[in-house]
Amino acid sequence: MRPIGRWGVFFWIWLCAVPAWAGFPHLMSFQGRLDDASGVPLPNGDYSVTFRLYDEPEIGILLWNETQTVTTSNGIFAVLLGVIDTVPSGFFFLDSLYLEVQPDGFDPVLPRTRLTMVPYAWHARDADLVGGTPAADLEESTEIDEEIAFHATNASAHHQKTVNASELTTGTVAEGLLPQGAIDSTEIEAESIGANRLANEPGLVHAYTSAKTLTTTPVAIDSANITVPTAGYVLVIANGWFYKFHNTGTGDSYATVSLSTSRIALDESFTAKFAVLSASPTGHTNENFSVSRVMAVGPGQNKLFLVGNIVGTTGPRVEQVHINTLFFPTAYGTVSPPAR
């Protein structure tokens, strides 16, 4: 890449929804421009750029990052942030977020860009209010009280009653409406519920990444995200291979991958390492890796990251990465260590 003198930001478009709005993509559109030191757009082509979110304009805590290859036309490019590593919607409840951009081989572009609200997002803000008024400030409605009183004395209204099995049709009552422990084994006839209806069955999740360029800063290669119905254990197995083209005498190169609960930190207890020494022959070097981890988990969403980094400016990359996640509701013996 030619020297980059500045970074032009043309506009922002936010397309991000809270988890309950499943129809909205958790992506953010970003457009910018790559110029050389003279302000002339870089030649059309592909450039590797890393995007990071911080909670402060300087220093601060790194909350999220991903590296993408952008394609320029007259220096201009457009990307969708979050296609590699989803931006958690909870970030947007913070007072401020700052985007840092770093083209490959160069220092981050400063100052960081503070994320702001697009015009129609002001309307979405009113979701926390009722017509612009906090719900706590609204007076009670006498009309509502009258409707409640009428319902309580109306014989045709739906009141609590006992319902037997013959009155229920398939799908009448959702599983989420049955409280924990509401039905025990004495109330279930033999073979009336098949194994496919039991919530604590084993489950499987698989993730795949074709290639990831590693940097000296730990970066998430991919993640294992599994939602389980009950407490149990998760076995995570990640495998793939390191790749490096090496020229004899150009220095040692090292790479590490780790299964970690953090997207930006290695866990040395669950790692695989790779090294190509300076004296190694010139040519392509490949080496398979496999790393596994057992976690004790609770009901709900559980996430584990495959994180990697390098030592040296021309370190290896990882390719053909598979992450298999298996949920087991029961342990038939000691699980040591059931680490999180």
C-alpha cells in the first residue's frame, strides 16, 4: 500500500437493532476515502483496514474490532461493519462510542470518530417515552379502572379455570408459558412425550472461517455462540492450520491461537502455537492446529472466542478454521476442570 496521509469520512448510516427486533440487521454502514500524503486518492484496489470501537476518544477500553479488505474506486470505499464479528447492541446504551480506523501497515488514524445519532433515530429514542412523556409521569386512567372492574364481574370474560388434556390442541400452550416444575412425572403418561420434545437434549453449533490475517494485537478469529436450555457442559473444539511463506534469513515468525472468554485476550491454558525460524528454508510452511476447552455453562447464551496474534511484522495467518461446539446436559463422572 502507498503512504496514506489522511482518511476522509463521507457519511454514517446506522442499521442496528436491539435483540428483540430480530428483523433488523446488526450491521453498520461506513464509507471513507484513502488518500496518499499529497491528498491524491490511492489507486483502485484492495486494502486491509482494521476498525475498532472504544469508549473514550483517546486510550480507553477496546470494546470491539474487526479487520476487513476494502475495495477502493477513486480512493472511496464502503463497508458493512459487523459482518465478521457482530457489534453487540448493548454498546449503544453507552454515553459515547468512538471509531478508530487503521490501514494495514500504518498507525491508527487520529482523532477517533465519535458515533452520533442519525436523524430518524430521534424517533426511535421516543420508544423509552410515551408521546414524549416518561411513563412514570402519566396519571392513572379511570377508564382503565372501570374496564378492569367490568371484566372481573362479567360471566362471559375469560377467567382462570381448570382445563384438562382433552381441551388442549397441539400448540395451544407455548413451552415458555409453563413454569419450571409445574408438571412432574406423575402427571405424564408413559411415552406421551417423545425425546424430541425434551428441552435438555444435547446440541451442536458449528462455525467456519476460511482465512484470517493475524496482528500483534490479539484479535477474534471466530466465535462459538451457543444458547442452551439448562445448565450443563459445553465442549468446544477448534481446528485449522497456520500458513506462512518464509524467506530464509528474514527473521523468526511466531503465531498463537487460543480459546478464550475474551475477544481481545489470549488464555494460555487453551492454546496452540506455531513458529518459523529465520534459518528455515525459503518456501511455504503449513501446520495443522487443534485446541479444545470444556466449560460449565448456565441456561441461556454462552460464547467462546478463538483469538490469535503474532510476533513479528510478517507473521503467519490461519486458514480453514472450524469451531465445533457440543452441549451436554449431564456429566457421567468428574469433569475436571469445568473451566469458564
